[in-house]
Amino acid sequence: MDEGEKRIKQEDCSEDNLGAGILTLTNKRLAFDKTSARIMDFSKNFGETIIEFSLDKVIKTWKEGLFIKKVCFTVKTDEGEKTFKFGVFNTKDWLKNIDKAISEFNNQF
């Protein structure tokens, strides 16, 4: 993490297209790291960082789903807009924390 960066929330989850990993929200960015697990010894290892976006790149946030709930966000990239949908435990809390972090990040500048 960068200097002055603080982890706000982190959770083991799954993204619709990327699969299993760990979603991390800090006061500066959103990141998703792939994980690999072994059932035999119950170990889980961090893999490569698949997505990493500064909070000022996030265009839209929302939650969706009735039974399988997801927190979703759209980000601005060099290739255009991309949408990610993560199956997390508490979508309402994730959405609140993401929106608050974006607001505080934008107010710094």
C-alpha cells in the first residue's frame, strides 16, 4: 500500500467473470487479488492483482440481486467503461463504504 493509504474493508468473494479472490477497499483505491486454495490443508494464497483502480475512476456504484446479492461498480479505463459485480457478504455495508471512500477521496482534491 502507498503512504497514507488505509485499508477500509477486505473480503474473500467472487466476481462474475474473474472468479474467486479478495476484494479490498482502501481510502485511495479498489483492488481485486486472485486467490488459490487447497482443500487438503485449508490453505489460501494470494495471487496476482487482477484489477486495481483509483477511487476517482469509479463512475457508478450499486447493488443488485435477490438471492445472490452483489455489490457492483463501473470504472473508467483507457479501453472504456468496465463493470464488475462482486458477491460479497453484506452488499449494503460495502456500498456505503465505497460511496463514503469515493466522497472523501474526491473532497481531498
